Amino acid sequence: MISAFQAALSGLHAFGTKIQSNSHNIANSNTDGFKRTQVNLESAVPHGVKTQIEQINTSAPKVFTEKSGELTTVEPSNVDLGKELPEMYINSQMYKANLKTIQTVDNMLGSLLKIKS
């Protein structure tokens, strides 16, 4: 049961990191030149998951904007809200699933301790 707790705690941390990345990307979606981040998950030994944060350096097409009366080109952020919002929803559901696993392990340990005493 301890390994289930550790795996769920690891998942909780990983999906919390993914949610933070989504939030940061969404908050900066209108910032010119902003490059989105992506969190990749890898399995960790003996059990669990670890995160690796990667900046996505793809360029968005440059657009013309007027600054100080002059027409200049600006590179907008490469954040796609149509991708970030559904991904954030999935990450929040996975976060909740890991929370539920921790609650279940806690209840099982409590029941085991009641049986032993």
C-alpha cells in the first residue's frame, strides 16, 4: 500500500506541474514573443513518475503592428488556446484521480489499523 501511496503522490506532483505549465502558457498567450512550455512525463524507478519541462521554440507567423506611428513586425506567442484548455482539463482530472487514490490508500490503512488493534 505504501508503494501505491508513493506512486499517487508522484502523479499528484507531476500533474500539478502540468497544470502550472498550462496556466503559465494561458496567462502569457497574448505576450509577444512568448514561447510555451510543455511538461513531459517519464516513469521513475521504483515506481512513480518524474517531470521534464521543455520550452517549445516554434515560431508563430509574424504580424504587422503599429508602434509609435510606425508599422513594425512582431512575433506573437506560440500558445494555442484550443490546445491548452482541453489539456488543462485532462490534467486536472488526472490530478483528481491521484488525489482519490491517496484517499483510498488512506482509508485502507485506517481499516487495516482498526482490524489489527
